[in-house]
Amino acid sequence: MGINMIYLYAVLGWVVWCTLHSSLISVPVTEYMKRKLGDGFRFYRLFFNAFSLATLIPLLRYTASIRQEPVFRWEGPLGIIPYILLATSIGLFILGGRNYSLFQLLGIAQIKRGGTNRSLSEYGKFVVSGIHRMIRHPWYLGGIMIVWARDLSLSTILTNLVISSYFVIGALLEERKLVREFGETYREYQKNVSMLFPYKWLKAKCTGKPQRQGSFNQETMNHPPLNFP
């Protein structure tokens, strides 16, 4: 198999996986499955997680099997950057998940409760606080950081671009869901808080001006960090 075809298969594999992953939890698909499955829809999140993991493992193994010399190495003064990216991403996952329920994420809570919930929080609500006052999607940003925290060969650059694009597109799709659900409240939140990079928060810190605050401070919002059926 030619090296160009190996790259092509890896990139296509990630494009298909990312597209399928997002499609299975898109609003049209989940609403359709709710109508078709009825009470059985409470198992959908568990199925989604299992299917995503089962299809991700062989894709990861195939990508890892592509052996190449890196075209870029994090070395010399830059050698500390991967550790900074990893440490920051871990912090983002921890801080972003403080108000989320692991059982909700896994799909166990939906099965026990016999219903569904768009929120990842234990009580079906998410209060905009902590890291979510700095950025709207800390888990997406953490995911982007992780994939770039390694030496880069041509194949990893190509797959990283696909995966990073997936996180950005996923955040944009999630924004549409949240605007649809919360309307002007979420639009005001968008105006006041950055989506991925906290430039609005940093600008407020650098200028000494307080970050704009809106009515979202008093609102409880079902604000999941990932697409959630």
C-alpha cells in the first residue's frame, strides 16, 4: 500500500468517525430515535458511548501503526510546551466537569431514572460558574490541546487537523442547540464569555475593566460541554 493511501485512509477514517459521532447525537437523529424507541430511548446514551468507543479503538490502533519520523519535534526551549498543554488540558477537564455527573455522562443515570436529560449535571441543571465564566467549552479546548501535545509527523498533523476541526465544529453545533433551548439568555452568555480561547476574560484582566456580566449570572442552564442526547 502506498504511503499516500495510508494517509488517505487515516484521514478518511477520522472524518467518518467524527461525522458519525456528531450525527448520532444531532437533534434530528435523537428526536427520531425518541419517537421510535419510546421508553427504550433511555438506553441510547449507553449505546452511543459503547458504539463510539468500539469504533474509536481500531481507528486509534490504525493511526498509531503509521510509523513515521516526525517533521516537527517539541525540543529545546519548546520541549516544555507539550507538558504545559497536557497540564492545562487536565485542568480544563477537571474544572469543566465539577458540576457534571459521571453517571449522566456514561448513560447510567438515564437508565435508572427512566428518562433523558440534556444536561450532564447531577440535578439536570448547570450553573454558569468557575471555568465557564472564562470559556464556554473547556472540554473542547482541552481535547484540542491534547492532540497537539506530541511530536508531529505528517500523518499526525493531518489527523490532528481533522480532530481539531471536529472539536470546533462540535462546539458550534452545540451552540446552536443551546441557543435553540435558551434563546436570548444564551446569546447574552455568548456575548460575555468566549467560546474556546478566553480572550474576553484576558482582555478584562489586562485592561482592569470588569468582564461584562449579564442575566446568565442568575440563570441555571443545561449547558453540556459535549453533544448530549
